[in-house]
Amino acid sequence: MDAQLPLSGVRVVDRTDGPGETTARLLADLGADVIRVEPAEGAASRRHAARHATHNVNKRAVVVDDVGLRRLLGTAGILVTNAADDLAALREAHPALVVVAVTDYGLTGPYRDWQATESTHLALGGVLARSGLPGREPLMPPGSMAYESAAVQAAWAALVAYFAGGGDLVDVSVYEATAQVLDPGFGIGGSATGGVPAADGPRGRPDARHLYPIFRCADGWVRICVLAPRQWQGMFAWLGRPAEFADPALNNLGTRFAATGKIYPAIGRLFAGRTREEIVAQGQAFGVPTAALLSSAEVRAADHFVAREAFAEVLGVVMPNGCVEIDGRRAGIRLAAPAIGEHTDEVLASLPAEEESARKEETTRTRRRPLDGLRVLDLGVIVVGAELGRLFADMGAEVIKVENRAFPDGSRQTFDGSPISASFAYGHRNKLGLGLDLRTPEGLGIFEKLVAKSDVVVSNFKPGTMESLGLGYDRLAAINPGIVVAESSAFGPTGPWSRRLGYGPLVRASAGLSGMWRYPDDEDSFSDASTIYPDHVAARVEAVAILAKLVERRRTGRGGTVSVAQAEVILSQLAAGRTTTGGIYPCAGDDEWCVVDPRDQDDWRRLSAVLGNDLENTGRRDELIAAWTSARPPRRAMAELQAAGVPAAMMQRVPELLDDPHLAERRFFRTMRHPRIARPMPAENGPAVFANVPDPELGPAPLAGEHSRDVLARVLGLPEDRIDALIEAGVVEQPAPELLSSARPSA
């Protein structure tokens, strides 16, 4: 263990084999003593050498009998397992233990015993339906994003339960995490969506390439993000201020998208003779977020990632070197992935006798929100900023969203001018709104007083922004030594790209993902424009790291800093690769599909039995499978194959998730109401099914500054006349009276 890392002193027992290995790896990166328990022959996941090497660094490995396991669990705070059975007996024997069960479908529900792979999760979880281009078959996203995103979700849920005092069962379903984390249909979306959630999008796979367009240039491809009016003005200037684009109406996002047929060819001509490097540099100069599409080899060799030591070579394998910085230091690789039982002797020698290690203390828990009593000052914007604050708010923290009209949160942008959108309501539920001008001395003074009474400050501005405001960590720690200051950025706080303007689509381009996400027979078929990955995942990585610092603060009394680079989150997840590549087959109906993904010879034999054909000894596999699926609706095809033990999943669209019987039984959705949105909204529930953590509240997202008076009076004790003066001076903001009176009656 590394005493300088926040989870030093926390022991985690890792009994996973494939799914969930990254859960324990992330906790190990943050300093936990992670001990992997395997059978004598080793975990099956060791057959995939590169995956084992990347997923099990910073862990120790043991082979122990039942007595040794009981002794080990008696010293642990968290157990991560893929087992679904005997958990009640385990919890009875170790009542203080947080037991995290990471399984494909969860411990309950009609799909509990179904088979799954990366591809089937992407299909059933609503991701595949939005990947690809109209008129073509859906396109399977690259990498292992479903399992890796679920592992991060499990780490967050595990640490939430641990922070609450332990003694909990945390039931994490990879299927549900895929629907909730990777590209949530009922969560906040990017600015280009204009506040329209994915659940309200078109049924098919629309050509969304206009949202974050990619252009060919002299030596490859570049992508731009022109969303805010100031970014369009920069693009307009870059084009030479042509009269045909001088209409002020083009400052509106919807109007501009309607004119892409004229605007994008002009941009294409501008870029055609220039190199990627030239275009990126000019984009930064004009204030237009721009990135080059890089290959995997170019990513590893890029000056920025080299300068940040984003990769490390371990035993001859080059791999991502973690994706979190703690107190300015990378929480990266300290130990290579262990050999089978490499640390058995040293671990057993350190354990107390069985009767001494049994943790039988009373662990009766009240069902309370684990983060009650914490206060978070939320300066986050767009998706990753919104989601990070929401995670804490859902678990009971008081989260105060601080913003002002001069620099509005881009996620407040709507196509129809509504004061609040469903997308924003999803991303900022359970928060309070404080309007505050941090560019004024009085505004800074108020913020500093709030810091003195808070636990966490989060932001995702361009690196250096907080320091330029006079709100760098050194200043905030002088006010409150226990404060945890966390930032997320596109490329990290150091390195040649650190000051680049960054959005998720640009991060995907720079990390090599966009170039992978296209049809192999069409180089211009980039299909990642509809996703908002990695924002929701990066938010959870950062949330885990913040909570780890709060665990440490209980021991030391000191706060510190957390930094997450979204590009490095992608790199860490792409390292997983994929062990199977499922086929996508047409089903009866309009644009209906089913993924069939046999893992081994046994699965092929089962599939052959269902189809009545020997698929192992024919060159017509795809033809025979397609003929069979085409005669059946997708849900029936899925059910028949799963009944035979074959991993299969229908391509489920986002609205269809609402009628999924498994999600219904597990209460994945609840109904959320907002006083300024006419219809009730289906909303995701918590990050896992807990034994002792209640479901989140579903409080309405705030208007900008909606709770300014309450926060200043209740938290800082300011008298009403002082608040009136601050509002009159423009230091503090509150919504216009007509907005406050525009609330619709609850449905």
C-alpha cells in the first residue's frame, strides 16, 4: 500500500473473474490493499494475457482454502465478487463487510440467469440502437465500454456503502449500468441536443454527424465543435467573415444546424489543403474547439500523453498508467499484475487467527443516504460537470450549483427557449441553484465564505480557470484545510494540450476512439456523434476519487485535490479490448436486430441445436443464423436463444427500456416530476440495488439562482437587506419573477 494515496488502510478482497476486475483495480489505484483470491489453476480471465495485465496491476494475489478466506475477509472492508449464491451466509459471517456483487443482470429479476457478453449488453442496454448510419445495419461500438463502465459504477457504489459505515450488499447489474452510465437515454445529454433527451430522439439511427462534424484535411481528419454563439463567431471569423454567413440568426444552434448544407462545404474547403496540426492550432486561436483524429499508434506517441506519462511499460506490455491524479500525483501503476498465488505466504502470515479476525460487531444500519451532511459547491458545466454533482446529490449531499448569467451553463441551452429542459432536469436533480458573479470581489468573498462551510468544490473548466479567478487550491485550503477540490478536463491540467478547448467528441477523436467507430468498408462513416461517452463514466471516476479523499480525511483531517482527464478515461477503457465480437442479425419487423454472440464451442453447439444446423462445420454460419432470426421478432429470438444458454440480445431502443420486464422488476426506473416541465419523466434510480442505502430523492433541478436567497440566509446567515443589496448590485442573481411564477402544477 502507498500511504500517500487516499485509500491506504482499506482492504479489498477481489474474487472477480472478468466483470468487476476494473472495480478492484480502480480502488487499488487509489491506494487500497486489493488482494485477488483465485483457485489454484488461476482465474479464467488469465487466458487473455493483455487483459489480465491491465486489469490486475496494483493487486496482490493469493490462493487460500476456506479457512484462509474467512480470515482474510475478517480483515477486509470490501469484497468484490461475481458470485450470486451464498451471499446471505457470507454477510452473516462478516456483517461489517461491504459485499459488492457484479453480475451480468443482477441478483434478481427474470434475466438473472441469462448469458451475456459485451456485445449483448450494448444491444440490450440501448447503445447499439444509436450506433451507425441510417440505411445500414447498426454498428457495434469498439472496445469493452459496457463492462468497463459497469466496473466504474460498481466502484462508486462500493465506496458509497463503505463511506456509510459498511455492512451492506451492493447488487450491481452490468446490463443496468450499461443503460445508465455509458450513454443514458434518461440522463443529461450534450449541448448539441438542445436539451432533448435521447429517449425523445428518433426511432432509427439518424445521421448525427452534423452535430460534431469531421472534415478531411491534407493529412487525415479533424473534428470541430461549434455550439455556443461565441464559438460560431470564431468560426465565422476563421472563414473570413463571408457575407452569406453574416446573419445574426446563425448564432442560434437550431438555425445553424439547418444551414449546414452551406456552412460545412465552406469549412471543408478551408481545411482541405491544411494539415491536422495547422487546423488544430488555428482552431484554438479562433476559439473554435478543434481536434485531430488520431490512430492508436499516434495516441501512444503523442507529445501530450508522453509528457503526462499516460502510458507505462510493465513487463514488456505498454498500458495506460491510470486515469486519476491525487494531490498533483498520478495514481498510476505501482505493481505489475501478480502471478497466481504470488503473495499467499506474506498475506497469510499477516492475518490474525480466525477467531480474532471475525468481525462480529453489531452492524444494524438505518436506511439513510450515505452522504447526508456533506456540502458540495458545484461549478460544473455541461455533461460531466452536471453528472458529478448529481451523483453526490442523489446520495444525500447538499449540492449547490453556482453559476451566473454572463457565463451560463451550456446545458441550459434549448431549441425552443424553455427555461429548463428534460435533459437539464435529469442532470441537475436534487441540487440547489446559486447565482453568483465570481468576477467581483464581493462574489469571491461570498464564495470563500461558502468554502469555509463546505466539504468539496468541483469544476470542469479549462485548466487554470480557477486559479485565474483567485480560487486555486492553495487559496481554498487556506480557508478550509479539509476542503477537497476536484477538477475534470479534457486532457488534464498539464501537458501541451492542457489548455485546449475540449468537449467529449474532441476527446474521443484525440484518444483514438472516433477513428475506430466507423464501418470497415466506409472511411467517412464515423458514427460516434450520437454518444456522449466518456462524460458519464469520467464523472463516476472522479466521484470515486473524491469519495476516496473524504475517506482519507476522516483519518487525517486534511483535504486535497483530485484531477481526472477525460481522454485518459477513454485510454484506460480501450485497454480492455474485447474477447468476443457478436454478430448482428436482422429480425422480423422494421429495422429490428438481434445480437448472437457465442463465446466458445459449447455455445456454438447450443446454437446449432436451436437452429437445427451444424454451425461448427459450415462456411454459411451467418447466412443460417440470419435466416433463423429473420423469421422471428427480436424479443422472441432473444428469449429462445437464452433459453438454450446462448448469449443473445435484441437491439433494444431507449424507449423500449421502459417496458423491459427485468428493469421493471428491479425498479430501475422511477417517475420524476418537475414544476416547469409539463409531463412526468421516467428517471433512472440509484447506481445499484443496496440493502441499506435508500433510493435517491427526485428533487427538481433549479433555475439559475433559484435558491440564492435561501443559501445566503441559511448557510451564511446573511440578513435579508444585505441579500437585497447584493442582488441590486448584480453580485447575486435570482430568476426573473415571471420565471419563478411559471411553475406548472404537479402532474
